[in-house]
Amino acid sequence: MKQRNAFPPNYIHSLDATHMMLTALHCQKAGIIFASVHDCFWTHAATVDTMNRVCREQFAALHTLPLLESLREQLLSQASDRTSERSKQQRKIKNIDIKSLPSKGTLDINTVLDSTYFFS
């Protein structure tokens, strides 16, 4: 039960970490200094506008990907692998219930590129 309850926040935390990594890599490509601790990003005062733009662009790029669809496919694939007879060490999982994804709403993630408040 603990693992099941921990999964959603850990998944979101991994997306936050991915966003931070992408932002750091693209700041490096732009030639600006980037530093961070958890979800706090900073740079030199002269490059804040560039970091802000990069941060928004990477957030939009990441969340444009079919993240939940990919996660669901991976979970289903792992579940079917575990139920196969390929390995005697793998335990059989019974009654796996991975629900269908909810339908997407109408949010255009690219609105973060121009929003007044995005990340603080």
C-alpha cells in the first residue's frame, strides 16, 4: 500500500526534476549560468529574462509530450512481462487494474510562454 500511495507524488517529482534538467541543459546551450536547489532556479541578474524564457519553453515542451499515455503503456507492458513465464523469479501479478486515461481538457500548455506568473 505504501508504494501505491507514494507513486503519484514520486511521478510528479520526477517530472519536476526532468523540467529542471532540461532547463539547465538549455541554459548551458544559451551560455548562461544556472543553479538550482529542488524547485528554486537562479542565475545572474543580467540573464534572468533568458532563464525565464528557457524555463517556460522547456516546461511547455515537456508537457506537450504524451506523458500519461507513455506511463500507462509502460505499466501495462511491465505487468504483462511479469505475468509471462519468462522468468521463474518473477512473481505472477493477478487482477491488475490499470484504468483508461481520462479525456484531456482544453488547456493550451503554450499559454505558459506568455503568462505573467509561471514560476517563482
